Amino acid sequence: MKTKTKTSLCFCLFFLLFIPFVAMSQWSVLKDDPRPKSELYQRFTKEKWNASNFATPEDMKWFNDARFGMFITFGLSAYVNKDLSWPVVYTRKAPDSGHGAYPDSVWTKWPSLFKLQKFNADEWVKIAQNAGMKYIVVIAKHHDGFHMWDTEYSDFKITNTPFGRDYLKELSDACHKVGMRFGIYYSQRDWHHPDYAPVDSSTIKQIPDAPYFEPLPGKEVKPGPSHQKYIDYQFNVVRELCTKYGKVDLFWFDACWWGGMFTADMWDAEKLTRMIRKLQPGIIINNRASLPGDFDTPEQRIGMYQERSWESCMTLNGSWAYSPAPVKPVKLLIHDLLSSAAGNGNVLLSWGALWNGEFDSEQKDSLLEIGQWLKKKWFSLLWHKRRSVGAE
């Protein structure tokens, strides 16, 4: 890296150490905070907060020390080099609105083309290690409802493709083999499942602001008649994820508050998360089940300086999946890592494979260059020490 870039990064480090943070984090939960917040913040009374379930400080230690993780955002959308689910799936179920570009009769045929000829789980994990990442979060199911593991509860799964193998198991085994912390992303949304209906679409109309729906005159907002079957299915598949893949260090949900768009009762989330903790002692869970959870999850921005653990999920190239778009400059990625570490947070960096399961060479080179920076001694000033808010 050029001297000018190195000087600039050193200045950024100085700035981050001595200038107070004012940026606000997204998708954060705040305990007894009287300040007005946007729909991205969910507030809890002390009673509701204390009645929820949490990891212990000892359970959180590895996460607070980790600083940097890989977010493997890979699925059916790789066929068209687009973000997962949102730009693809035409039919989005309430309370989500709008449409993707591909009719259901089209995108649901893509599994028949899923071969992953060049997929190598050990190689992916090795790249994460060399990039200085301490944990990996793998998407098991996104909003499109496609299962990236060999579930017993659906035929819409990766083992029913030409690839034919359990993708999630190969990645979990590769992580466990080398001591890499392993996390599972699971979206409660499911635009493909026939019973998914957290909101009965016949009782609402869409509006432009959060929570993006309101009751029709004379109607009461309620779940669809089949939604309890979906909850039962969800308990089954989450139990499966927590019992078939060895040690799971982290569970990442993704249907959060949004001003009341998604609520914990839509998933029986308190019971669900307690089941997860029972099946995987010591696991940590994010805050996107409309419960406090163990850590906040700002998205596409660096979170605020706070004692409560947080993790900014960021993209390597602006896309939540593989895209031919240029990757972000390494200088910017390093700045994000320094900013998050100075604020007591982590970065979960999203990366997606090509349709054939191969790692894009430009993205690989970028990650490896980050890894070289993280080996420099002066990074340890922030990288390995968690600071207390207000400490001098």
C-alpha cells in the first residue's frame, strides 16, 4: 500500500481515538431511553427487558474480542448476480410490499440449475482466516424460503438440486475443523412457504411509512389463519439447525421491529430463542427477533460508541450477494474496521460467491489485503482491547 494511504489511515486512527462518536446505530434496542427514536429503534420497559433472555458476559467475550467476521450471503439470487430475495422474488407477502423482477414461476426453477461445481468450504474458511476474520455467519434461509441445508421439513432445499450436498454442513464442518466460530443466519420471513402469514393481508392496507401497513376501517390486524402452522414449522427447522451442525456460536435473525412491522409474537420469539439457548448453551443471538437479544445490528453504517455489544453488517461491494460491481477500496474497509473497533463494535462483512461456488478473485484479493493490515502491530491498540464508555 502506498505511503500516502498509510499516512491517511494513521490519521484516521488518531481521529477515532480522540474524537467522541456522534453517529447513531441502526436496528438498535435501547433500555429505558427517553429520547425519541426513529422506527429503527425498539424501546422496552425495564420489566420487559428483564423478562427476556440473554447470553452471559462470559458467553459474549469471544464476540466482543472478535472485531471482524465474514457474512456469507449466497443463495439462488447468484444466478442473476443480484441481492438476495428483494430484487428477485416477485410475490412478497404481507407485511412486506412491492415486487421483485422475476415471477415465481421463473425464480423457483433456478434450484434445478444449482450445481456449485467449484464450491470448496475449506477454501472459503481459509480465506476468512487469512483476512483476519474470527467468525463466519452463513445464510441458511433468506426471505425467498430456499433452504441451504438438508431439512426434513421442506422439499425446497439444496439437497434437491444437482449439487445434491448439504452446503451448510460442509461449511460448519470446515469451520469446526480449524476452530473458526460458526454462526447461522435464518430469516423468519418466508415468501415461499404456503402458511407464512404474520399479517392477514385482508385486514390491512399498505402505507409509505413504518410500519408500512395500517388496519382497514373496521378491521383488526391479525395473523393469517394458517400462520400457526408456519410457527410450528419454524420451531422445527430452527431446532434442526441447532442440533445437526455441531457447535453453533451465533444465531442471526432478520425480521426486526421497524416501528411495529414485525413483533415478537409473530414468531413466539421469546419461546423460540429460549429453545435455541437450551439446545446450544453459550450461543449468542442478535436483536432481530423483536427482542433485545445480545447485540445490536447496525446495517451499512458504523454503530455508535456504547457499552452494549454491536455489530455493523456491511457489504464488500454494495450488494448482499455476489455482484460484478467493483469492491470497496481497502482504505475504506480498513477505516470501517477501525471505526467499529473504536466504538466497541464488530464488522460483519458480506460476501457472496459466483453461481458456480467460486470466490471472485478481486474480492479475494481485497480480503487478503485487509488481512495483511490486521497483522500490523499498531492495530492492536484497538483490535484486542474492549474499552469502557467514558474511559480516558
